[in-house]
Amino acid sequence: MLVPIGEPTVLAEDLDAPWSVVRLRSGTMLISERDLERVLAIAPNGERSVLVSVSGAKAQGEGGVLGIAVDPDEHYLYVAATSATDNGVRRYPLLQDEGSVTVGAAEWVLRDLPRGDNHNGGRIAFGPDGMLYVTVGDAGQRNLAQRMDSLGGKILRIEPDGGIPADNPFPGSPIYSLGHRNPQGLAWDADGQLWASEFGQNRWDELNQIVPGGNYGWPEVEGQEAAPDFIEPVRQWRTSEASPSGLAFIDGTWFMAALRGQRVWTISADGAQAQDWFVDLHGRIRHVLPGPDGTLWLLTNNTDGRGSPAAGDDRLIEYRLAPQD
């Protein structure tokens, strides 16, 4: 497995409840700030600007401006956000010219997802198949996760323009998997297999291997209960050790962010081995992602109302990685 080594490099600080990060090929970083309802752009020279203030977004509880993603060709910025009535995903034409970044007018690709003061899901990511994957929490309504007439408690798969792929597991539906409580980590392994990390309730947080049409059991089961008709997690953690919000796969190693656990977990590609890092060092960790040249980026989340902010919080931090001895 790869493990973090050396001293951290702070790439950005004084962020306000940051939630998601995208690094453009130009080196510009895009960072969503949940409670300020906006997306920042930070140029390679450190110059910071507000790329977009998300119209209609409403920061309340765990809602606000959440996940962001950019399509592989960097034509659009996608933003998942909570409004006063629902969750949804919109996209903005991404305009880049000699290092400057601006956006065009927004258009919706997904609307009317259940919202709540918590369990809004909100992670979005493009898969190796070019489709957009969206996590949706149960919005605090447990029964939604098993209902096929609701998109709550699901992982969704849609085309970049919001259409429904013809090869989705349920014809005519964006639902890719169901039975989720509040999944907020999405990443693909070297074989193109989707995995997701998920918040449990009082007992077990989960790392799941996601198969098309799979049912992961919430609210009937939580963790590894060997229940018929439901897929067990590959790995589970006590909620005090995890509360996982972000997931990344880098050269054969999983990296999982932990909010309540205030650490980062490294996990072998098959999920069999796990080790924790930075316990209580950086506080709450919202997101992890691959950085340039084989590095790991992690995003702290101490200003989200549940942490204990230190001077300079919140931060985007980089660690070098090396094979474990």
C-alpha cells in the first residue's frame, strides 16, 4: 500500500466549510464552500476569486453547495447543491483562456432530489464510462432508501446532459444502486469498479463495492449482517472512527476521509487491510483526492459547525506518498 510521508504542504487556507475540490489541467483549483454557497477558483499563483455564487442554493444544516465535478474534457463545471425545497445538480459552461477561468449560464441536469437538514449525499464524480454518478442520502427519511419511486438513499448514474443511460440497471431510471443511508465517497479502482463510502447511523460506517442494481440494505441492515437479498460492505468501521465523506483510489491504495474520526484511512485495494493516519492532527477531513505527481490532497472541515477551528482553518493540504515498508 501507499502511505503518506513527510511534512504536509498547505495549498490553501482560510476556507469556509469547504466540501469538494477539483484540480484543472491548468493547475487551477476549484473548491466548493458549503455555507457561503459558492465555488472558489484558486490560480497556480495563489490568486483567489469567486468563480460562481450558486443561485438558489440554501445552506441549512448539512445542505448548501456540496460536490463539484468537471467532465473529462473540461467543458462544464457540475455543482451539486441544496435549495429550500430539494437537492439538484446543475452545470455551467467552463470557459478557460490563458489561465483565467470563468463560467457561463447554468442549466439543470438533475432536480427534485429529496433534501433534509442532514443526509443530503451530494458527492458527484465522472466514471471511466463518461457518465456522471451522484450520491443521494435518505434526507432523514429512512424508508426512501428502499423505495423505487424515490431517488432518496440511492447512487444515481446519468449522462452528462442529464439523460438516462440506456444500459442503467433499471430501465428509464437514473437509479444505479439503492439501500443507502448517506453515501458521500465515490471512486473507481484500477479495473473500473465503483466503490462508495457511506455514513452509518449509530454502529457501522461502510466501504461498499457498488454493482449495478445492488441493494445495500439500509434501513433494514447496517454493516456486515449477512442478510439475504442485501449486499454486505467490504469493510466497516465504528462511527467514532470514521464518518467517511471522501474516497480516492491512488495506485492500488484506497484513501478514505473521516470527519468524526478526524483521520485518513489507507485501505488495500481489496479492502482486507486498513490503517489510520493523522488522528486528531488536522481535525475533521471532508475530502481526499489524487494530487499531481502521485501526491494525496486532503481537505479539512473544521469550520462546518461541528469542528474546533484552529487559526488558518480550513485548509487544503498535500502529502507525498510512498510504498509502505
